[in-house]
Amino acid sequence: MSIQLKINTLREELRQHNHNYYVLDNPTISDYDFDIKLKELQALEEAHPEFFDSNSPTVRVGGEVTKNFNTIVHKHRMYSLDNSYSLEDLQDWETRVKKQVDGVIEYVCELKYDGASINLTYQNGKLFNAVTRGDGFQGDEVTANIKTISSVPLQLKGAFPKTFEIRGEIILPFDGFNKMNEERVANGEDPYKNPRNTASGSLKLQDSAEVAKRPLDCLLYGLVGNNFTYKTHFESLDEARQMGFKVPVEAKLCSSIDAVFDFIKHWDKARHDLPYETDGVVVKVNNLQQQEELGFTAKAPRWAIAYKFKAEQVSTVLNTITYQVGRTGAITPVANLEPVELAGTVVKRASLHNADQIEKLDIRVDDTVFVEKGGEIIPKIIAVDFSQRPANSQPTQYITECPECGTALQREEGEAKHFCPNYNGCNPQIIGRIQHFISRKAMDIEGLGGETVALLVNADLITNYADLYALTKEQVLPLERMAEKSADNLIAGVEASKQIPFERVLFALGIRFVGETVAKTLAKHYKSIDALAFASVLDLEQVNEIGIRIAQSVVDFFSDPENQEIINRLKSSGLQLELSAEKLANQTDKLKGKIIVVSGVFHKVSRTELKKLIEDNGGKVSSSISSKTSFIVAGDNMGPSKKDKAEKLDIDLISENDFLKMLE
Ligand code: AMP
Ligand code: ZN
């Protein structure tokens, strides 16, 4: 088989598997086999850049960086939808529709997916661009980011017009949203508030590899263009499915407004079982001829209307307010409620966020409160029912001392939350920090779980993560549920973690705001913990992607004498506190201070390798040419607009070969 045929066959196969998995929810091979095929394709593409295809399944992993999103004028305006909040409103809408068109009217009911709207343009069956709604007339081009979403077809199947557009909603299903938040909390960051904002924020991330990590999905609801043959909206949905788009099957054809009411009544409850957020139902006139007769108002189609679900609300009594202390010492007040059923689950607790929120609501113990489940996953207290307030009620006094260790709480300028400054003596902080240290993405200590950490701390066997390395089998054996074998495993797991590379150790330390990516950046830049500990705020701020908040947090961490002592003990225990010799060997300062743009197709190394080479040698990769650009590594087929710009700004083009020579 020729290489080209092999590449095309793999692309076709992977496309089909992607479709089975992400659109049909019906995979036919294992994830493992899929990965093997993807890697095979990646290797072939790297070795044969002449067969490059910007819509190959390998682009799903991202990597392209967008500095400025281009503004694109929509060919067809993206209208908004009129809203209705009651069945009477809908009935009125039907009356208006019937006045304007003759004949039988059918409706299509769809769920109103709650995310960020997107317009996809396809040319010759390939995704050409993806543009946000913006103000309806023009939006931002976010194609590189959208390509990473696995359910968006990059290459269509079956029959399709040469050019057309399709609209849909980018959403973040609950599962993926929760996973992302678990990771954020593990990194000492605040969790995201709701899936919708997180989805729409994702579209404007500059690094598409970051977007690729987010489990986004794309649900389509409308073909646009005048070169189709179908006569009704319902048929168009099916046609879109045939081409490979993910069009939710909940969409239903209704022959009367009563059937529409039934659909709404059903989904008002059933929507709570869907894997993603919906905030209503969209009702559309099915017949396209009738749609055309109805036309548009200044702002929305007359042939469609949104029915908004009421966020379900209940009232219940606030029994107590308790305060939780997180790993970073942040205090979260929690409302403990008289259990009550809401949107299909029993609610017992709600977050009160911080002191300001309590003051704003003027919420007090024994108050009757209204609880709502809106876009947020955790139920929210909307308001107090003041008519029910007991006569002897007293305003809530926010705590001034840590509920766990009694230390006076602090609140920093600009921060919403109070926090307990007793970094090394407050139990939940100690336990949380050690749990983070041993977690999978950090030191990955096998044989030691979160509960055992709590047992060890409460038994006074450890008070920080350095103590783990002094633990003996005899010490841990008496613990609850600890047998000979599990004790051995624990000690062996701790021992094995001494081989974990420096960047992960740095992440494991649990320095506030130093997540996985920041830890990698810092490790690469400073190369050893000693150099990092020595860095000033100013120094740190010079590092790419490190802002004042992270810089200050790093300096604070290393200036604490107790932390210094802990680091010294980790060092004596033999942890990896500098980059390994092998990693260092590949790093130089040859490109220090250089800002380099990579453009075109390369033959000896892949684009990704090229970028890595630049970074390993101290240079910075930029995606756009500006007066700051030092030079451009130019491969074959460099875009004409880039060439023009380089010429105008008098920036050197360097060939792949010359560039590699530079590094020798
Ligand atoms: P609004 O933002 O309230 O004006 O509502 C209009 C938006 O609803 C559109 O821009 C779409 O992004 C979104 N939407 C969600 N689901 C659907 C659907 N099934 N049909 C049409 N629009 C939808
Ligand atoms: Zn405390």
C-alpha cells in the first residue's frame, strides 16, 4: 500500500471511530486500539508532511495558538429567539402564527441547550471555519479551538452541498465539568461556577491544546443555506445527522400546539436526567415555506419561540451555618438545610460562598429560605422569606477564628474569602495538602490513600509530607485496617515516589496557584528547586505565563522557614528536586530573548518538535508576526499574507536546515 493510501485509510477509519464514539455514543473499538491507530497516523504525518491535511483527525489534540481572534461577518445573521415563560404566551404565539400563514401547521420541539452558540461553515465537505455568535452580525473566528471538539465532523459523510453553514451550541456536559472542577480544587484554584460560562470561556482560550483537554461537545440544531432539497425543518435535522453531525434525538415533530405542551411538560422534569444543561424548549414551525412567510422581526424569527423552564424553587428552613476549611486555608460557609426535594434530588446543604453573600442575603439561622437549582450544580439560596422570620432572630455573626484550629482568620484585599493563616498547624490544611501530595498527578504514591493520610495525621505520625519519608512499617501497622501486606505496600510506594521527576514534585508541594502546567513551566525555567527558591517576584514575573499572583505565592512559600525545613528534608530523603541530567542535556540558552514564529510545512522535524526545540533552547514561540519577532523559521508553503508581513517588517526568514544548524 502506498504511504498516501495508508494515511488516507487511517484517517477514514479514525473518522468513523470518532463518529461512533462521540456522535452515536456507540464505540466499536477500545480506546487503546484507537490510540494506537492515532499514534500510527501521527507518525506517518510527521514523516510525510507533503500529505498534510488541516482537517486530519490528528488535529483534535490541538496545538495551534491563536493570539487575536479574527472578526468575521456572518453571511446569514445569527438572530436571537423571543422568549416565553408560560403556556399562555405560547398559545398567543400560535394565534399570531395562524393569522399569518394558511394551512396545517406542524411544529418541531427541541431542547434549548445551554452553552455558547457557534456557526460552522463547510466547504467541499470539510470544516472551513467556526465563528461565535458575537453580536449576531459578526463574531470571532475560533476554528482551531472548535477542531479539537471530537463530535464536530472535520470531514462530512454522504451527500452535501458544496458550501453551507450549520448552527449549534457548544456545551460542557456535567460529568466533564465536575471532573475539571475536581482538578481545579486539587490545584488550589477556585472551581468554575457553571458549565455554560466554562464552555463559552473555552472558545476564547488562546492555546487550542488547552481546549482539547476540556470535554466539550457540540449539539447542532439548524442548517443554513439555500442549496438544500428538504422542505421541512424536521427533515433537515435528519439530513444533518446523515452528514455526521450530532443532532440530539430528543427533537420531536408535533402536529398540534397541545403536543407541544406535552413535550414541554415532559421535559420540564425529564431534563434533570440529561447529561447536560438545558434551559428551555425551542418551538419551530416545521414547514420551510411557512417559515419564509413568517420571516423575522428586528431581532428574532417569527417562526420560532423559546419557552424558558422555570428554575425549580422550594422553600425550607436553615438549621445551622457551618464553616469548611479547604486545603489552601480558604473558609467556605455552608448552609445546612432541613432536607427538601428539589429537581429530583434531596438537598441538605447549599454553599453560602463568603461573608459578603451572607450579609447581602441577611440570612440567619432558623430563617425560611428559597432554594433554587439553576445553571449551577450546587443549589443556591436565592432569598430569605422575611415574613417567616422568628421574632427573636439575630443577625449572623461571621466567624473570626478558624473552626478547626482557633487561629484568627484573615481576609486579604480584593479576596472574597476569609482564610486561616495557620498553614502548618491547621488539620484540614495539613491533611488536604498531604492528600494532594500523594495524588495521582502529583507523587502518585501507590498503597497510600486519602483516608490513610487522615489516619496518619490524626495519630500524630505525620504533620507534613516530608514526614512520609520517615515512616516505618512498625509505625503504620497498628492503624485501622492496616495489614502486613498493605503496610509493606505503603512503605514501598513512598520509596518509589523518590523517582518522580522534578516538575511533578513541584506540583505536589501544593504551592497556591501552581498547578500542573505552571509547575512544568517553572521547572523548565529554573531547573532546580534551589534556583526557584532564590527567585524574586520580579524575576518570576519575567517567566512566560507567570503573573504577579503566582509569583507572589511562590515567594511566600519559599520564604516560610517551616517550608524551607520541609524542602531540606525532602532533599535528604532523595527526592528529585532538579531536572534530570538527560532533560538538562537538551537545553541551552542559544535562543534566549528570541521571539520566533514558525510557519509552513517542514521535512526533518515536525512543527511540534520545532516548537519544542525553540523552547528547550530558551526561545519563545509566537503565532503572529509583529515588530517584536526576531525571525521566522519558514518551511514550504508559507502563507502569502505572512510572507508579505515579514517583508514589510523586514524580518528574516530562516530555512529549516539553517535553523537546525544554528542549534548544533
Ligand atoms: P437567546 O440567547 O436567549 O437569544 O436564545 C437564542 C440562542 O439559543 C441561540 O443563539 C442558540 O445558541 C440557542 N439555542 C439553544 N438550543 C437551541 C435550539 N434547539 N434551537 C435554536 N437555538 C438554540
Ligand atoms: Zn485553621
